[in-house]
Amino acid sequence: MAIRPTITLTTDFGLDDEYVGVVKGVLLSFLPDVQLVDITHSIAPQDIQKAAMIIDRACRFFPEATVHLAVVDPGVGSARRLLAIKTSRSFFVGPDNGIFTAILQSESTIKIHHITNSNLFLSPVSSTFHGRDIMAPIAARLAAGMDIGKVGPLVASNSCRMLPVSSPQIAGHQLTGEIICRDRFGNLRTNISEQTIKAFAGRREITLRIGSKKIAGVCSTYAEASAGELIAVMDSFGSMEIAIVCGNAAGELHAAVGDKVWITFSEEQGKQGFKNNNTP
């Protein structure tokens, strides 16, 4: 059974205007049998950091040879580069503005090309809509099997723009992390992984603090707590998030990206930092 070529789209276009539909029209004009998958078009305008995280989290769940088209491009029309990237199982097309930071850092087998071959673009090229005129035609051609080398010259990964990546810091009995984004439910995602917490606290009971609020332990599910309760829970990617059950933690805590989160542990041994979690 033949597998249809797949292109995903991640943009900050929203759905109020024609932009998403026009990009899809270009993709379909080049590749009528393509399968188009919307990862999201609700990235806040110019929020490259969140787009980078979403692309990294989503891309691993798609078939091999999927092309991931990312158009969060506040530098459109400037001298910033456009990139086509080939990893061991996927392709990525988008601006060189840090949106592929996680991909470039995590992939050991990777080819990066600067998109320069204007013969592959629509004509004329708008100075404000490179997603339509340059990136979409390149994405469609890659999905159709074109060799990535045709888009333009190879570039070194260390020449690509990288976003600053914050890591949790441990000092004595305190682990300090931070909020890296909020989702549409108002849940606050942090840069603290389950593995980091276990390495820090072991089986000791932990307490989390954000602002003036404290949270004891980490729930396994939202259902462990009552409506309106402030909790910490591990999300589906193994990172800690702060939530209010049936509420909006970001709104009620007035929390923002970059706000610090502190975790401490009790000296008492034998207690679990994770509720209902019997993992050693």
C-alpha cells in the first residue's frame, strides 16, 4: 500500500485570514495527493520559542519522510536565511531564526541547506509572504521526492541561529526551573523533567513553589485533585506543568514565561515525591 506524502504546518497565522488556506493551495497545486496536517496555527504572533517547542514535540509522531513546514517568521523580508533540513527520518522547512533549535541540537544525522534556488520559487516573490512563495513550493517538492541538495548550498549547523535554552539549576536542597510556555488551558509548562526531579530528590517528598504558592508533591493525573486545586503534574512528554484543576493557572497566578519555579525536598526518607507512583 503506497504511503501518501505528508506535510505538516505550524504557523502563527491564525484562522481569521486567508494565509493558511493560500499556503495549502500552493502545496496542493504542486502535489495534489499530499496529506496536509495542521499541527497548529495558533502560535502567538512571532512566538518563535513556543513554535520551536511544539515542532520538536510533534514531529516524532509522524511517518518517515514527513515534511514539517514552519512559518513563524517575524524577519520576513530581511536578510535572514530560509533553511531546508534533512534528518534521519524527516524534513523541515522554515526560517533560520531559532525555530529549529531543538531539532538541530538533538539530531546527530542532519543535512542543512540554505534555500537559494529561485527557480523553485513562485514568481513574483512577495517580500512579506515567503511562506507562500518560497517555503511552500520547497516543502511540496521535498515531499514529492526532490533531492534536498537542489534547494541550495549546505550550511554548517553551528552557523544556524539557536534560541537560548534554559536548564534547571540545582544548589544544595533546591532545584530551580522556570516556566517556558502556557497552553490554551492556562497550564504552565516548565523546563523541569521527571528524570531531573528524581535525580534531584530520589524518593524524598518534594515541595514546589511558584510565587507565593506552594504545592506538595506531584500528581499522576488531574483527577487526583479537586476542582479549583493548584497542582503539579507530569505532562504527556514527561515535563512538569502547573495547573489548576478545571481552572486557569496562568491567569490565576498571573504567571508568565520566565517566572521561576523552586523545588525542595524533605530530609525524611522513604516518602514519594510523586503521588501514587511506585517507581523506584
